[in-house]
Amino acid sequence: MPAQSTVAREPLSGLVERVTFHSPETGFCVLRTKVRGQRDLITVVGHAAMISAGEFIQASGTWVNDRTHGLQFKADFLRATPPTTTEGIEKYLGSGLIKGIGPVYAKKLVKAFGDAVFDVIEQNPDKLREVTGIGPKRAQRIVAGWADQKIIREIMVFLHSHGVGTSRAVRIFKTYGPDAIQLITENPYRLARDIRGIGFKTADAVAAKLGIAKTAMIRARAGISFALSEATGEGHCGLPMAELIPLTEKLLEIEAPIIETALGLELKEGIVVADTLGGEPCVFLAGLYRAEQTIAERLRRLSADAVPWPAIDADKALPWVEQKAGITLADSQRAALRQALASKVLVITGGPGVGKTTLVNSILKVLRAKGVAIALAAPTGRAAKRLNESTGLEAKTIHRLLETDPQNGGFKRDETNPLECDLLVVDETSMVDVPLMNALLRAVPPRAALLLVGDVDQLPSVGPGQVLGDVIASGAVPVVRLTEVFRQAATSRIVVNAHRINAGRMPEWPKAGEESDFYFVEAATPESGVGTLIEIVRNRIPKRFGFDPVRDIQVLCPMNRGGLGARSLNIELQAALNPPGALRVERFGWTFGVGDKVMQIENDYDKDVYNGDLGVVSAIDPEDGTLTAAFDGRPVTYEFGELDEIVLAYATTIHKSQGSEYPVVVIPVTTQHYTMLQRNLIYTGVTRGKRLVIMIGQRRALAMAVRGVLGRRRWSKLREWLSAAK
């Protein structure tokens, strides 16, 4: 056997000139480094929790000749220390690390204070104002930014030493403040509960490093809560005991008796609740259990009273409203209007083109003529805007109607401070989940009437429960189901095909050369589908129909993963429609540039933006470390550390598109998406398109979806509560 050669490890130290790449998640970095005695910059590859230009590094490792990148120093040990030279300090401060300092102010500060600048920031911050352009506000921001940075750095090093990616350090610091390390050490599982983006497995890895045993009760209890929280992500409010125990057992790799003991403790403390569902023993998260119970109770109480307006003669009201609006109502709409005038709580449901909007407008015209105070709400900004356009009345998102309370969490409107209205109309109710419906009903005054409008055949809410479906199925309140497609709507293939899909039939396609608003473009494989989709979005639709590829066209995917999933398509579409320029910011796996279409992915009450809101990046300020996006013309500013609240939105999932309408919708459908191919998913996607729908992919995949059942059962108890109340 040939003798094995051993490569000697060498020490290396130098100044980081440029951070070519750094993954906050893994710590992997590629650094261009100035090493004493070397004329050219050296490429150093290694791992660091946090690294900035201008820092001094000490490393040990080996030299490798990479086939693509040439000679590199591969460090297996890498330690960074704040710089001591004026050149290094300027680079360090100018790297965007500290809010309020960018390259310009870094140069000014170093010129004014030299290598004593760090001491000035920490010990004599008043002296900062001697620098031209630094007033009291900027000085305050620099001092606060420096202090935050020191704590964030400590948190990052702590997380990194416990095997955790550090991209969430800013959010952890914002959530826990300077006590972060102490709080995490006491109970690492709180990370999974409190910090979006950190899952149970990551928290569990930290716990293991901190010496928490696999069979520890704190771990078993956290596992139960995590399994139930994961279930809420799939729309459940609870899980059958027969599913929960094996699921937690698999997750934690511990014996069932330990989990049963932990479950007993969770039940005793009221964190979870045991009950039956369809006769099956189930466990619910306590908050969701009580919320469903309250929804049923409030709907029962509301519907038991008389309407808040004086008796209205429908025989006079019907011809009056038809004459006022210049319309003729169909028999089904006339019957529904009669019912609405006499019902305290009513549900109106139906697909596209069946006249829901005309009916709601007719109801509102009659009641407004009688002086009834009306409030209109919808779950998303776009849905509220549509409601406003269709009725001519002010419509708000549910969050704005309830007046979110950023300081204390929750809403300012509740039973102690109810809404001021005689009738509340909620549109797109299929999107409203259990927690939001609970908050809304708590704020409805007992005297007021409630009108719930929505399409029950669409996907249920992204959040837990299936409120509209359960209310209708319970039979506890009157329901109007409109089914007749009106003549004008029947000329649209979008409307006709939406109803065909909903009935389990394949769509009808236009004949060769025929103009239509609904097309199918064949793509044999997902790989060829990506190229076809980009060509259609970038060139063919704008050229033939005149739509703007960023503003008017929305790609809606059955899922996030895969080549034709939303994540991958966003990167491809960004490169095709708005390639990132020099002014850009890279955070949390995304690159954002001015002009990019983005979506908010969590409710942020401070910023008044909510999950599903669409915006366009309007400005990036590297000096301040901020990105600004315009949502319906309103500017919203994010610090770079908050950019995990938004994602690119050239493509999004059909789930995320609920409640929105777009001029053009492009839907990729391939067998790659088979796990998600369900009828109500495709139906929801198609009904988002207003003027043009294009499907790309395999007809076989579309046939699977159309034939597919309407999704798996959601474990929620609202229907039972309501049925029991009848």
C-alpha cells in the first residue's frame, strides 16, 4: 500500500477586506483577506457565527487548490476579533453592521476619532455629534445599534456553539431582549414556540447540548405541544389521542408511557384539553378549544334575537331596489333578499358568476335606506379593497376593523369595547380561521345582525379550523346557496370552467385560433415547464394581451417545493423580470432589489401589514440598514434583521392567494405536485383569475386534481358545538 501523506496544518491571520459569502444559517463563509507579506488578497473558506469586513481573523487549516476557484486557505478553526487598525475599523463600521452607520459615516467617524472610535461610541457618545451630519437622533441610533450588536453577537456565538444557525439572532434578541441567553438556557424549547423559523428539532438540539436528557419531562411536554402546534399548521384544532401519542413517540424517540405521563401534566395545567370528536377521544390546544366553543356560543346568542331594524315589507323593497340599481333579480336572489331582511345571522355562499355581489349590494341598499349602520370587513387588504369597489362603501380588513393593539397584543375592540354597527358584513369568510372569527364575534354588539359571505367550495383557511364549512354544515343558522350562473358570467370560460372543476369535470379548452380567457399549455416535464412558464410570463402574455408581467400577472403554485414550486420559480422569475442590481440586500435565503414584488408572510401589528399582503420594494438604504416596500401605495419599512417577514412574490402558493384576485393567473400543474392535487385547490386557483387564466403542465395531473377528493379531514369541533346548540 502506498504511504499516506499528511497535510500539515498552518496558522494564518489577516484583515477581512470583503465577505464574499456568509450563510447566517450554517456560518459557512468565503472571505477575501489581506495577509501580511502577501501582495494579493487570499481567499479563506471556513465557518464563523458572524463576520464583517474590517475584522481581524486568526485561523488554522490547509491550502487547497480548488478546481473552480483556484488556491484557497481552508480553515478548520476561525476566530474573528474587532479590528484595531483605522483601515479595518472603517471597513467594519461601513459594512452595514450597525444601524445609522454606512460607508460614508464610517469614513467620517474614523477621520474624527481614529482607532479610538469604539471607545467614543461606548464611553463618550456625546462626542459623536462633533462629526458633520450626525445630529442627536443619528447619534442615539449609533449608540443603540452598537449596544444591540454586542448582545446579538453574544447570542449568535452562543447559538453557534450549540449547533444552531444564527440567522434568527436578531429576532431572538427582539423577542427576549438582553436576557436571551439566560431564558434559552432555562428552557430551550421556548425557541420553537416563540421564534418563527426555529423548529422543534433545532430547539431539541440546543437542549441536548445543554444536557437535557432525552426522557426528561420538560422535553416530553414540549413534544406534545409541538405535535399539536404542527397540526394547527395543517388546519387542525386538535388531534385524536390515537394519532397524537404515536406522532409524539416518533418525534421524540421515547416510550409511550413517558408521553402519557407528560400528557397528564399538560392536561392538569390546562395547556391542552381532552374531549371527543365524532365519539373519538381527542386532545386540543386549550386556546383553540375555547375559541371554537365561544364562536358557537356567540353565533347562537346573536341568531336568537330579533333583527335590529324595523320590519321591512319585502314586496315593496324588491321592486324599489331593482328600479334603483337598474337590475332584475333572479328568483333565487329575490328569495335570498327576503330571507336577509328577516335574519339576524345569515350565510350567503356560491361560486363565481352566481350573483353574490349583486345580492349583497341589494341588501345593503335596502338597509341603508332604512338608516341601518353598516360595517364591512374582509380578511385581507385586497379582499377589503374589492368589497369597497363593489359596494361603494368603506370596507376594512378584519384586523383594522378590530383595531389591532401592538403594545398589548390582540385587539382594542372586544365585548368591553364593541363595534358600532347594526349590521356587520364579512366577505371571503372561507379564509377566516378560528382565532380571528373568535376575536371578530367577541366585538359584534349583541343587537347587531351578521352576514357571512363566501365560497365554501374554496380551500378552507390557512389557519386552524374550517369556520364557514362548519357553520353551513351544522344547520344552526340560515344559509343561502346561490348556484345559477348568470348569462353575462357564462360567456367567461374562467367562470364556466371553475364550475366544471368544482363539479369534478375537466375544463373545456378553446379550439385552435379561438380567443379565450382560459388556456392550457402542454409541458411534458417540470424542467421544460419552467422555461415555458418564464417565456409565457415575460413575453407571450404581455405581447398578446398587453398585461404587465410584474403588476398584472401572478403565478400560483400548488406547493412551495420542486422546480415548479413557488420558491424555485420566484428565483427564476426575479432573474427574468427584475435581476438584482448593485443596490440589493441578501437575507434569510432571499435577495431583494428595488422593484421586486414581495409578500408579507406574518401578521405585523406594529407595521399594520398582514399575512398575504402584496407589495413592491421601493427603496433600500444600506446606511440605515432598512428596506422599504409599498403596500397599496403605503410605505412600510423593515430593518434588515426583520426581512424574514417578507418573501419574493412573483410566484406564490394557491393557499396564500386566498381572498385575492389578479388580472392574470398562471398555474403550473404537474404530477410533481401530486401530494397537493385536490379539486378545491385547483378550483381556488382558477377563481383568483379575473381576466385570464393559463394552466401549464400535464393534462394527466389536472385530471388527477379534478377527480381528487376535497382534501383530508380537519379535526375541529365547531360543527359539533353548533349542532348541539340547535
